Amino acid sequence: MARRIVDAGFPTTLWARRPESLAPFADTTAAVASTPRELGAGCDVLGVCVVDDAGVDEVLRGPDGALAEMADGSVVVVHSTVHPTTCRRLQDDFPALRVVDAPVSGGGHQAAAGELLVMVGGPPDALDACRQVLEAFGHPVLHLGPLGAGQEAKVLNNTVFAAQLALAAEAFALAEARGLDRQALAAVLADGSGRSYAAEVVTGTGFDLAALAPFAGDLLAKDVGILVDRFDVGPSALVAAADAALDRMGVERKESTP
């Protein structure tokens, strides 16, 4: 994402908790801030991409945080998948800034191609102020509604993905029990009416969802927990299927604590 912004010609300043992650930018025009506070002072659009709510607060808040010296009217873009309340609390606590949430979906290859799906929540004028930056790495860039709406769309998307993982894993288990060739069934699910990206992922694990746990288990458990906290789902086939996928991965849905 950062490389696309730099290559698009935007004056860019970077900071990272792991300094070694900045090494690939040594041959670019990007400047490097020594602290989050210095980063915020030099940016009118600041994007944060860390793992969770605690990470967002850690790098943005406090006397040494990135928001301590940002100019009034600047835009803070939360790309991390976090609780919507975390984004709204930032706006309440920093009313002179404009906060948008813009979680993304897609891998590194999609980011490099400028084809990440970007889900935005926040005031339209704030999105207008940063849209060109988002479009450096995102297509499409979709406005879902007020602040927090992008996060709600992201956890809906990830919960559907988790549910589909469970359905695909069950389909392959049923196929194996009946003596069907699972690789052939994978080809069916790639091109048939039941086609599913989740089926491709399950196939790639060797038909064992537990293999996904080190990479996606905790993140999906967090996102399903946020959905359950934000949406009055009641008895839900969607959440039940997502929980089944988490169970196959050996993780439990996390309580959401914004």
C-alpha cells in the first residue's frame, strides 16, 4: 500500500514499529519519521495499518502519538480491522481532525496491482480529501456510510468468509466419505454454481482448516467477535457456520473489547 502511494507521486513520510520493514523504501523518495509524533506533524493524510484496536491507540494517542501534532482538518485513515467504536472514539477525542475507517480486503499481490477492495466509513468530505491516496492502491474504493460503516462491512465480509470455510471443509469431508476425488471436487467448486474462494483456500491447506490457524485463526476470531458485538444477530446460521470454522482451526471467537 505504501509503495503504491509513493510510486503515485504523493509526498510520503513513513514510520513503522519494525524499522526493518522500511528497508524496501530506501531507493524511493519517501521520508522516514523517527517517531509517530514526527510522522503526524508531517502529514495531512495519515493512514494507520496495524493488527488491532490496542495497536491503533498505541501509535495514534498520547503525547508521543501520531495525532499529537497533526494540523486541524487533517484526515486520519484507519486501515486496521478494528471495532467501529474505536474509530468513533478517535473522532470524539480529536474533533479538529477528520477520521475515516477504511479497512481493506485482498493480499499483497492485489495491493501491488492497486486492486485492494477498500471499504470506507466516514463523512463524504473526509473521503473526498483522501480518495486519490486510497485509489493509489485500491479499486474499488467503496463508501459504506458514516464512521464505522467500513469496519462493519469488513467484519461482515470476513464472517461470511469464515462461514464459507466451514461449508467447504464439510463438503470435502462428505466427498471423501463417499469416495469422491477431492481434487476433482475442488475443480467443480471452482467452476460450478457452488464456486467459492473459500473452497480454493481449503484445497490449498490440504483439506485441513487447522493449517490456517497460525495465519488467519486469531484474526477471524477477532472479526467474528466484533460482528456479534455490533449486530443483533440472535440465532444466526452465519455466525454458527463461522464458529464451526473457528472450531476446526482450534480457536475460539473472541469477546469484542473496544
